[in-house]
Amino acid sequence: MMETFREVARSVPATLQLVYRLLRDERVDERKRATVVAALAYVALPFDFIPDRLPIIGRVDDLVIGATALQALIDDAGETIVREHWEASEKSLEALLGLVSTVSSFMPKPLRRLVGA
């Protein structure tokens, strides 16, 4: 498990580049791209459903919403497009996909459908 986190941490620049490229890729559904932009805005803005000042749990909503939006974007893009835009190792991509899938599974199903995941 720690190795997975290390792989994901090492691939943060590649992940940011992947998100940027997927957001600009016209083959990805415009609604999914808009969802990710909205999720990024939610994470960046100072107000939350669960205030960030609450220890641990205050950051969980940001993490889950961000991961769920990223999962929806990746699912819509498909494996071929994601791999086309990925600039790091295969191992780090697999670690990222596994982590995003696990974290987004904490989002209640009705909200996942709302996000498009």
C-alpha cells in the first residue's frame, strides 16, 4: 500500500499533465470536462460541505469529489486516450487508476451518478 502511495506521489506532475491534456482533448465528452473543472473549483474554493478546519474529515470531501470527477473523466476518455496522454511509467498509471477508483468508491452512488462516474 505504501508503495502505491509513493508511485502516485512521484507521478503528481504526470497526473496534472494528464488532467490538463484530457480537459483539452475534444474526444472527451464536454460535460465530463466541465465536471472536472467544477470539481477543481470546489476543491480550490474556501467553502465546503464539510469545513476543512475539522481534522482529517474536513479534507475528505475534497479528496473524494476530486477523485470521483477524475474517475469520470478517465472513464469517458477510455484507456487508449489516457495512455496516449500519460507521460510516466505504466506502474505509476496503474497505481493512480487504482487509487482514484478506491477513493471515488466512497462517494455515494447517487452523487457518483450526478458527477457522471
